[in-house]
Amino acid sequence: MNIVNKLTLRQLQLNKKRTLVTIIGSIISVAMVTAVATLGISYLDLMRRQTIAEDGEWHILYKEVNQTQVEAIKNDGETKNLILERSLGYAPIESQNQNKPYIYLIAYNEEGFNQFPIELMEGRFPQNENEIVISEPILSNAKGSYRIGDVITLDIGQRHYIDDELKEVMLDQNFTLQRNSEGVEETFVKEFSKNYTIVGMIKRPEWEPAWSPGYTALSYVDEHVMTSKDMVNAYVILQHINDSIFDYGENFAEHNGIEAVSFNHSLLRYYGIIKDDELRLMLFKLSAIIIGIIMIGSVSLIYNAFAISVSERSRYLGMLSSVGATKKQKRDSVFFEGAVIGIISIPIGIIAGIAGLGITFICINPIIKSAMQLTEDFRVVVLPSSILITVIISALTIFISTYIPARKASNVSAIDAIHQVTDVKLTSKEVKTAKLTRKIFGIEGDLGLKNLKRNKRRYKATVFSLIISMVLFLVVSFFTSGLKKLVVITQHGINYDIQVTIQSENHEELENIINHINLLENITESTHIECFEAKTWVDEQYTADYLKEDPESKKENGKYLYTVYVNVLDDESLKAYAKEAGVNLDRLKDTTKPGAVIIDTAKYKNTEEDRYVESKMIKAREGLKLDLNYYDWSKEKDIPLESVEIITLTDKLPMGILPFRVYAGFNMIISKDVYDHFRDIAPLINQEAEHQLFLKSDNPLKLQEGIETIQNSTGPNYIDLINVFLIRQREEQTLLLMSVFTYAFILLITAICIANILNTVSTSIALRKREFAMLKSVGMTPKSFNKMIYYESIFYGLKALIYGLPISFAVMYLLHHTLMIKLSYRFSIPWDSVGIAISAVFIIVGMAMIYSSQKVKKENIIDVLKQDIV
């Protein structure tokens, strides 16, 4: 070690406070990079494990393959595990549930029972083609009398249905039992009969749709007894998972004559493997922008620790120069200091980042599992590659942070450095302030501004730190809200567990059925909606853009025709919805001036552009009146209803209304009072309105059984129910997990921003001891001193806002533009986050300056003026 490096180490030891501040800043920076990388990897790990727990593990599906093709798949070097599946079909059984009159029989090989989420309750899994396991609801719901060991004969076949185009369609588990007013209208076509021995019982599989007409039963696929005519689906778990999986699967299928191949995109995306090139490009750009911002934040955090203290070391560097140190030696001295700090801070920062995330996961895991009904825990996943990247990024960050101070230090002359005149500007032009400043802020404010102008380097470093912190917080907030928007737009938006459609023209009977259902246990929320369709003509200026661009849109006299889906909420639901939408309930109930809430926002997938779109269905304004017309099919003419005034336009949805786009239509919410008024005008509405009950439940399957009991007693053709609780549960899980990830990200960045500001401001104040001592020595009172510090805080904050907000808005727009590769929604500034950032800047800067100045004020004036900086 040469003499310059030895002196540098001695300086670090003698000036312990500055060294400690710099090391802490570097540790925080490294911990931030480590935590961000580890958080992302851990989130993907959780989603992979949860997806496997819910849907099973597989990567490629080869459909309808024969014995020869199965052998080719099995012998392929990339095949790790092979799951064989055969859908045998439906078998009628004696069931007391008229919605589920079948057993739906599927056969798996041994790997299928191991890899798919099938929970055995009693007995064992099938071991040959003559054995089956039945699901527990066959006993509890269908009231079957089957027992383990029974031998049963099943007539197996398929469900057929003639659709509206008079085409015969084969139905699967995704289709409910097809009924009309006269009864069941689908047909069962028997294909063969087979005897099975029941060897076990399983829980109802999660992947069985709640509305399906068949209870699940599982048999066995024995590949050794397959004939050339037997066809199965082959699910493959691969040895290696990478971006070539899609080309590999398609090429293998083509080479072996397999006609259909698909991929488990819901699992592969959590490995970072995406087939859509545009989506991959979007994610790559988003990642690059965020990593760039985090890098800038890290550089800022460490750079300020070096840059603000450069004047503190200038006398030491000047003395080195006076005894013959070259520019290179002075520069290398600063680089050596950065290397020493890096060696200490990088390992500690990595450990701190991982440990902090681990403690966070331990605290939130019980809450998350309970709230989201997850089977898997958050766990800290650290990859060697992520640690290596963190070390490289941190080392590069420290190098960049020390480069500018090192270059400046090498160019300072010995005399200037020893006298410390490089940082302070004393010309009248440099420190001149506007007369208005003194009038508004007084002499303390004027003096505070002059102090900032005297030392521009320190001032600029502090403002730069504030700007970076503000940009970092706002951009990360915008980025995380964009990720949540991505999840929301691509999901169905189901906000209920069970949908019950009731068909009856007898109003008393309708009310009786609804009341019976609402008295059932396990209902947490209920909404009754009556819905009918009306038409209205809307002026071109209020019409959605996509309708104006479509030549097939119906237009007359400068107006476009809309279908209006008029939804009538029950009084309790309307009261809750009015509060949520910010609408006066009495105004909604007023029949002298009928009013309505318009849901003006919807989402859909643009298949031509392959983008998810959120758009306005109508661009109307509050107070606009819509002339509604109801079509009377018996008289084949429109019946004018009374005009309805738009009370408000919103994107908030009551339970039961989904955010899907209806091409030339929108949803309208009205009260029962207004609805009764319309029925007086057009009595036919009462006969044709659709009655639906939307329910949330703490036990949806138990509630479904209760509704089915009512259904069986009233006649199955009166009540049609669909249980979509699993879809809603998974959507809410995804959204909540994304919220946990994004909020953790925001909290992490917020902590870094606060640490950055506190570090910068406190260091800056600590280096101004002499300046403050001189002000007090010429008679500045404590009150005036506090006012000066207060005004300096304001000037720092204002300067940071002037530059920080435009930069933040520009980066936000860049992120939005990147998201528009696969999404389409209006750019909007998150004003709540902006308000938080503005407030935080002034509060944190003020607190940091006041706290630091209080420590400085305790110093003795004479001692500080005599003190030489080490």
C-alpha cells in the first residue's frame, strides 16, 4: 500500500462521522438494489408455487396423441415427467341435484395423480382401467349411496346440443345443463358401458367448474395397454425451461405428426417466459426504465455523501498537493476511499437487504395467507446471478459516485484547497437576490437565499438529491399503479360469487323465491337487479370515438344509436352504491325529474391490435338528458319513456355489473321508484325484465347447495345459477398479491428517498458550522436563525419542485407510452402521490434542517471559529 492510500485510510479513521455517514449511505443503496431484486424474484417464486398448487405442474400439452406419439414424447431427452389424460365422457346417475345429473369421468396415469392438485380423502388412487375414485359431492350433494369396494356399471357418452344456428354442439364441463322453459333441451348420446370398482374418494377438485353438470370421477390410463386407436392428452414437464420452449414444442409436434400443441402460459409467465414478442418488449422496456431510475437513485445517494463532503477533504488534498502529490495520486486517493467504502458496505448491504425482506415476509405471511386463502408462503429466494448483478451494480454505482468528486479533487490547486475558497462564491453578482425576496421573507429569508448562492456546489448537490428522491417516489408509484392497471384490465372483473337468474312472470312468486334465498346462511352480501333494454340517440359530440370511426354504427341527424342496459338496484344496494359513487340518494329516487348514474368506462380486448383497452363508452356530461325508448315487441314500435337526467358518470360498478364493453351500449343505474314510473308508461317492461340475484358468500359451495334445494322445490326451470367464486377468488388473489408487491416496492423506495434527503441535508448542515458560528457572532438571534433555516428549507423545496415535477411527469409519460404496447387507457397524473411528494419534501427537509441546526447551535462559537476541519 502506498503512502497516499495509507494517509487516506488515516483520514477515514480520524473523520469517523463523515466516514460513517458515507458507509451508511452506501449500505442503504446496496440494500435497496438487493431488496428490489430479491422482492421481484420472491414474488415470481410465490406465484409459480401457487399456480402449481392450484392447477398442477406442466409446461407443454400435446393434444390427442396416439401410442406411437406417446412413446416419442416419453423418450424425448427434454421430457422430465409425462402426464397422460383421457376424457372418457359423461355417465348419467341418480342425483337429487337436478343441475348435476352426471358423473364426468377422466382417466390419468400415475404421474397425473401426483402432479395435479387431487386430494385423496379415503382409499387409494386407481391402478388399472377398471378402477375409479369418486368425488365427495357425489355422496353429499347428489345423495348417492356409493361406497368404496362397490362395483358400478356406467353408461358413458357425450352431451349434445342444437345451437341457435341449428348446428350440433358437443358440450363439456364449462357448459351448464342446457334448459328452456319446458325442461332440459340437451341430449345424452351413449357410446359404451363399463364396470368400475370404486377404490377411493377425493375432494371436489378446484378445477371442476362449480356450474358444471357432472361430478368428477377419476380412472386410470395404462400406456402399456393402449391400442393404436386410443387417443390421450399428454402433459409434459420439461427438464429445462427457457425462451426456446415455444419453438421446441411446435417443432416436436410437427416432426411427430401431432396436430395440436399448447403451452401453460399461466405458469410459464412466472418463469419470465412469454411467447408474445410485443409483451416481452413492453416488460423489457419497463424493467429497463425502473432499473435505470433505481440506479440513478443509488448513484445520487452515494454521490451526495462524496460530493457534499468534498470541501471537507479539500484541505487534506491541498496538503497532499503541496508535498508533491500528482493529480493522478489525488484522484486515486478518492477512488481508493470509494473502494474501501465499497468493500465494507456491499456485503453488509446485501445481508441487510435480504434480512430486511425476510423479516418483512415473516410478518406479512400469516396476514396474506388468511386474507387471500393462499396455500403457499412468501419466502426469500436469492439467486447467485442476482447477488452477482447486485455486486456489479453497486460497485459501478460507487465508481460513478466517486468519479466526479475525484476529478474535481485532482484539479484543485494546493493554495486554493488549503484556503478552501473553491466552494464559496463572494462576488456581488453571485449572491445577488431580488428585492421582492426581502419584502416577502424578510432579512432572514434574504440571508438564507444568499447562503445558498454562496455555496452553489453544496446547494446543487442537496437540490439534486431532493429531485432524485421526488422523481424516484413518483415514478415508482406510477409504475406500480400501471402494473395493477395491467392486472385489472386483463381480468374479468367479477365482483360476486354466485349469480342466480329467476324466471317467472308472477311478481309475488319472484319476491318469494328471492326472500327464501336471502334467508340462507353463508350470505355476506346480496344485490337484486332487474334489468331491461332501452334505446337512446346521443349527439355526436358525446359519442365514443370508436363508434364514430365505425362505418356500421347507426347514425341519424348527427346522433348515434345506443343500447341502454337499465339496471334497477334494490333499495339497500342502491343506498350503498350511491354512497360509493358520491350520489345523492334522494335525487336518484326523485320521479318528478328522473335521474340515473351512467357507467361510462368499460374494458375489452382489441383482437386486431392484440391490446387490452379501457375506454369511454359515452363522453356525456352531468345534467345531460337522455330520451329513452322501449321497444314493444307485441306492437312492433318504440314507446317513448320519460327523459332521464345524468346525475353522474362513473367507473364504479355495483355488485353484478361487469366492466365489459357492449359495442354500442352502456349500463345505467336507476332506483325502484323511477323504475315503477317507467312501468306505468310501458307495462310490458314488467313481463320482460330480467331478475338476477348476485351473492357474495363465506362458503359459496354450501350456499350453492342451499339454493339448489330451493331450486328443486320450485322447479329447476325457474332458477338458473352460476357459481363463479373460484374465478373471483383467483382474480382477487392476483390483485392482492400485486398490491402487496407494489406497496412493498413503494415503501422500500420511500424509505430510501427519506434516507437520501436526511443524509444529504444533515451532512450539508454539519459542514456549515463555521458559517453559522459567524452569523451568531455578529448578533443573529436564535429566533432569526430558526427563521433563516425555515426559509432555506422552503427554497430547497421550491427549487426541487420546479425541476422534479416536470422530470417526473416526463418519465411517467414514457412509462405510460411503454405500457401502451399492450394496453390502451388514458394517461393521468396520480395527483394524490404528487400531493404526498410535495408535502413530504417540505416536511422532511424542514425536519432534517431543524434537527441538524439544533445540534450545531449547541456548539461554542469561539471553538467552532477556531476549529480546523480534519
